[in-house]
Amino acid sequence: MKTIRTKQGVVIRVPNASTAVVEITELLSHPKYIKRYKRRKRFHAQVSGVAVQVGQKVTIRESRPHSKLKHWTVKVDSKKV
């Protein structure tokens, strides 16, 4: 059975009522030079039945494709950033 991937991030844009753009930021360390750097990735996620706002911390989980870019679904956390 396939496990469902989840990620935590911050909503950076809400283009319409059913879509949220969530940015995931990771802090990584280079294996050779030990310098730490940030890597960010943006995901388009389906919003269904919940209201999200810019700056809100959310969890997204992998789902079936909803459109060309949306392969994730938003699950709202209670905290704000």
C-alpha cells in the first residue's frame, strides 16, 4: 500500500477560491562544504471546504491530479505564522 506524502508550508498566494499556492522551505547542509542553505519549492494545492489566507501555515497531502498543476490537497493547521 502506498503511503500518502504530506508537507508543511505557508500559503503565499490564493489566486481563486479553490486554489492555494503553498511554499515549502527546507534548510539543508552541503555534504562537502558544510555551508547551510535554504531551498524552497512552491506547490499548487486544491482547497475544498476550508478558508485559507495568505501567511497561514498549512499541511498539504498528495492526492489525485485536480488539474495540470494541482496534485495536492490543503489541510489547515490551527497556527498562523
